[in-house]
Amino acid sequence: MAAQYAIEGATAKGIAASVERGVTEGGLAPGDALPPVRRLADELGVSPGTVATAYKELRRRGLVLTRGRGGTVVAEAPAVASRRPPRVPDGLVDLAGGHPDPEFLPVLRPPSAVTPAYGSHRAAPRLAALEELTRTWFGRDGVSGRHVTFAHGALDCIARLLSTELRPGDAVAVEDPGFHHLLDLVPALGLRTVPVTVDGEGLVPESLRAALRGGVRAVVCSPRGQCPTGAFFTRSRRDELVEVLREFPEVLVVEDDHNAEVGGAAAYTLGAAGLDRWAQVRTVSKHLGIDLRWAGVACDAVTLARHDGRMLMTSGWVSHVLQETVVDLFTDGAVRALVAAGEEAYAERRTALIDALGAHRIRAVGASGLNVWVPVRGESDVVNGLRTHGWWVAAGARFRIASPPAVRITTATLAPADAVRLAADFAEVLGDGQATYGG
């Protein structure tokens, strides 16, 4: 535990609140150890059971985790509001954010006039025009559009689905490596993450089967443009996964197809497989703009009712102004051409970096999406070394549970000529002794 922070409290609730305050204010940093239960109980003059209850609540809420004999420590990604992405240092080329190139994003034009509405839109939350466009969008890739709804983004949707379907302590199968915000979200909901291995074709069937046999109640995955590895389902891999999932029909399968328009990969999705419990969510952030907090969702009837029932009690609906903006973008031919150009450019830029690294015998993967994943021995050494050359890349720790170390490089804005220079700098950072690592 950090020496400068003293945990306080006479009740389990008070102790838990004190630890959370320490995490939020920075007195307790990720990885800091909390005192053993009996020692803290003696210091505070309470029973060991009181401290154990506080620690249990903190684990449930994703603020701490227990490492066996290693004791209880602050989680690497504690679920508190103060956690924000690090600021990119001045003068560095930002290749860490996972964002699309603004050059391929349209100018957003909200409706010029918005008619005032009496009351709320809870009775009719979805614009008919956007609902029909959404059905067509999913149907293009064989996903049933019979039951569709809207959300404020992929994580908003996934959080709602998991919180209505599962209870605290339930387990969720997630990709490893996987989307860092999802890895933060699951424990914040009081749920347990169970890692499933990912290779170049996405989830590995035997690893998924093991997680399902272990009792997970939901699976969250990406069919293409997987973050951070760029993996995508082939037809054969999708079919293998479906065969596994049919053994567990009660498990909810959630696909995050956030790169549907710019992933550069065909759609072989679980959402098109006719599973009993499923949902596929698609967002527009990567191809229409990061400020468009809108997602379309296709799902089974039970999932639709649970999602919309919870939304009815909270935000109620997605802004109709936002929905009208999305309708206009979906139906604009010039926007469609711009998005297609972006998908082509992203594929060229991913390939350019992978090839440039390969010329230095550095293995990297990134078959779809906006990122390239590069296995390394020491993440901090590589991140800091590239920083001295003017590059800002993401350490892989935030994306991993049990998978080996790596760094993630966002190639969306990386011109092929710059990829050659980055690869040379990468090789210099690794040094002659590590240049073949992972090859």
C-alpha cells in the first residue's frame, strides 16, 4: 500500500469508501497492495469479517483484485471516474488512440430546424426511416433485422445487455487480448472476466468451449477488425464457433461489429447464425464520426425486450436530432464514396506497416481494422524507446489478461512512407538481439 495513504472506516461500507476515495484521488495507484485483512482490522479496531466484507465489495465493483498469496491489490484499470486516457506529449506522432483518419469522415450536418416536441419520445423512440435503414444495414450481411433497436454506442449497449442479463459475480467470456474499455467495463458491472484466446481468425474454439464449460453466462466478441489484433472470423472459424455455442443455448452472445464499414474484411458473423440468444451492435464512430454516439442493434426478441425495457427507465431514447443526422449520412452517396475510400486507405496503411516491420524481421498482425499488434518482450521499453524517436504507441497491458506482451499501433493516419521510418526506428529500439522476437 502507498505509505502516504491511510485507509479509514469503522464499517465495511466506510472502509470500502475510503479505499475508493484513495483510488479516485491518486493516493492508491494501480498495483498498490492493500493491507492484509487481519492487520487492517487490528489497525482500525474492527473485526476481520468487516474488512473482508469491504474487500469483497471492492472486488465486486472492479476496484481491487486478489492475487492469491500476493494479497489484494488495486486493479490495473480501477472502475472509477478519474481514469482518463493519457495526454499525448507535445511533438509526438499519436499512433495510440485507435481513432479513424478525419480525412475520411464526413462533415456532420444536424437538421437546420428542430420542431419542439411536447413531452417525450418514449412512446416512439426510433425514427421509422432510420429503423428501416438499420434493418437493411444488418440484412446486407445476413444478420436478421426482424428485431432492431438503438443505443448510445457499443459500450452503452453492451453494458445494458449485460446488466439486464447477468447478476453480480456472474462470468463473461471476453477476447484476450481484447478491447480495453470492455475489459474495464465488465468488472465495473460487478462481473467476472474469463479470457478466451484470440488468434488470426478471432476466438479460438477450444478456449471458448473451456470458458463455457466453466459457467460463463455471456460472450462478447468482434467478428472483424478485432481490437487490438485486427483478427476476423473466416467462414470456417465462424462455423466452428457456432457449433460450440449451440451446446450452450442459454448463453447470450454479443458481437461488437464496430468496424463493419471500414474493417476491410468479409462478414462471417455469429449474428447471422440463428443462435437462440444473441445481439450484434454496430456503431458509426469509425466511419461517420466519433461524436455520433449512435449504435444500431439487431438481436433476438427476448434481448430486445430487456434492452429496451432498461433504456425506457433510464435515458428513454436516443436523440431524434442525432437520428435524423445519421439518416442523412446513411443516404448520402458522397458520404458512401468517402467511407469506401477510407476503407481502402486503411487497408493500404495496415499492410504497409506490417510489410515494413517484416523487412526487419519483426512480426506484426493486423488483417483488418485500424490497428497493428506487435509482440514484444518488454512493452515499456518499446513504448519509451519509440517515444525518443517521436512516436507515441500504446502498451499492450491494457488490452491483455493472460496473453503475451505486445504494443498496439494505430495505422489509420500513418502514411506508407512514414511506416518505413517507424519500422526502422522500431528495429533500432529492439536492437539486434530482439529483432527476430516473435518471428
